[in-house]
Amino acid sequence: MDYQFDFSLVLQSLPVLLRGLLVTIELWIPSIVIGLSVGFVLALARLSNRPILRVSSLFYIELFRDTPVLIQLIWFFYAFPIMIGVQLSPFIAALLGLALNTSAYSAEIFRGGIQSIALGQWEGARALGMRHAKILRRIILPQVFKRMLPAFTNRAIEVAKMSSLASVLSVHELMYQGRLLSSTYYRPLEILTTVAVIYFVLIYPGTWLSARIEKRLAAKA
């Protein structure tokens, strides 16, 4: 093998990669926040006594869970603007796709957590005159939060990795910058390896935290 490694180019390109990392974080964090918020509303709709809410939320959840994320991102950039008459920027289209995809998975995490609580607790709270929203806030959610936390941590990790798909829309995130530098300087091995290392440094703390949380909860069970 006669290939000569040259990581000095990586040092020169590091500011560009770090700018891409910043865009990745700007895409990642809002996707999680929006996804969790919408997911909670969807979970409540799935558990509603009204058939129209249950069916419509189920359709939404299955639509986003059963289609590839890449297709969703491309659809929001190329197809959705035709419906609304407004062209979305690549960043907004990617954010919308990631956030709504996350909301579908988060909804199922919320639903599973809420349904894991014994019905007797709901009935006892209602017997005391508590309303549904208060029961959720005061009794149910504090209990299920610990159960759902590892799943939400894992979901956040998945979204961080999925954010690299935004590069196909020319969002200038980390993967896009890595591909651009790689094709410019013809050094894919050094640059893309560095991109992988940066993703690892970004994501591994979440993986470690998720494992720690699961161990701690298992010890308390």
C-alpha cells in the first residue's frame, strides 16, 4: 500500500468541519425538542376516547415510522412546497422532517410509558375528584418519566445520526462539509475518518449516559 497519509489537511480544514458540527447541533437539538412536544400530544390523542383522534394520530405515527427518513426529508424539500406554495430552505425542510419523524417515535414511547401504569392508580385519582390533566401531571408522568428516559436518550442518539442525511439537501452540516472537503482535496480517508471521529465524540456521551441510566434504574427495580 503506497498511500501517504496526510492529516495536516485535516487541521487546516478543522474550522470548516466545526462550522458543520455547529449546524448539526442546530438541527439536532430543535428536532428533539419539537419531536418530544408533538409526540406527547400524539400520545394523548392515541389514548383518547374519541375515535377520530385515535385513528388520525395512529395514521400519522405509522406514516412516519414506516417510511424511510431520507424519503421524508426529500419530500419536505421538493414536494411539500408544491402543496403550500412556499419554498422551504434546505435547513427548514430537514428540521421539519427530522422533528416530525422523531415525534412519531416519541409518541409511542410516551404511550407505552403511560399505559404501563396500573389502571387502579387512574381510578383512585378519579375517585378523589382529580381531573385527567392533573392525574397525568401529578401522578402518572412522574412515575413513567424514569421508565421512558433510556428510550428517549436512545432516540436522541438516533436523531443525531440521522441528521447526517440532511447533507443530501445541501444543508451545510458536518457530513456535508466532510463530503465537500473530501471531493475538493481528494483526501476522503483522512477527512471522512475525522468526520466519523467527530460524530463519535458528539454521540458517545449520550450512549454512555443511556447505559448509566439503565443500570441505575435496574438496580432500583
